[in-house]
Amino acid sequence: MRKIFLITGFNNWGKTTLLSDLFGVKAFRKTVPQYYKGHPFLVMPQSNDDLLKKGYEDEFADRLEKFEKVNGRAKYIASAFCPTKEPSNNSIDILRELFKGDKIEILLLEHKWCGQAKLIIPEVSSFYSREKNVTLHSVSSKSAAGKLSQAQSIFNATLP
């Protein structure tokens, strides 16, 4: 079973910036693991709101194949993610197709980077409530430093 961390919010929410801050890099190469506390991660900076469902699934498959060819099985994965409900880009379908049997930690970015928009946590929680392999974590800070600190705490608490 893999451990999946999904940094979750809507378009231009600061998801990729938080991934960059967590791993201390600006570019994520397909074959290069990014380390967090000694754990090698495959990192996918694009989300399903950037690439849509098929594009996200195709990019994930390509990254996974190239990563595992060089590094062996990917046990830890981090990605930007969007809690979309549209039939053509349903995020639950993506979770079920790509991460079936994996343990998924969804980090919900409550506030957009500029503070001008807010994720409705109870609505998102209700949407994912039937997914037994999903645990939701609210990242409620408005500041980049606060978001990073909260995300690090979640990673630290859920990694072995």
C-alpha cells in the first residue's frame, strides 16, 4: 500500500507553491525522488484542475512509470489536487482509479493564497465521506508560513 498526500484546493490556490516549500525545490523531475524526512516521494505538481481528469491520469501514469523504472516502487506520492465534482473531472473517480488500495491523506487548503476565497470544509468532507481510504486534514492558516507548518505537522504525524 502506498501513502498518498494530496495538497487540495481550487485553481490558483497555492497547491504547487506549498509542494515546493515542503520539498525545498521549484522543479519536480519525473525520475528524481524528492525527500521528506528521509522518505523518497514521487511528486506531481500539476493537479486535475490544470490537466483535467484524463490529462492528470495520463501524466500520473507517465511520472509513475519513469520514476519506478529508475527508483523502484513509489511508496510515497505527493500531488496537487482539486476537489472537483464535474462528471468529466470527478475527483472521486480519480481517487478510485489511481489510488485504489492506497492510504490517502487529503490536506485541504482552507484559504486561497491571497485570502480572498475559502474552501467550504464541511461540503468537501461530505463529498469524500464514503471513501474509506481517505483521511481529511484541514490546513486553516492564511499565511504561507502557517500553511507550511501545518502541512509539515500532518506529514510528520502520518509518515512512519
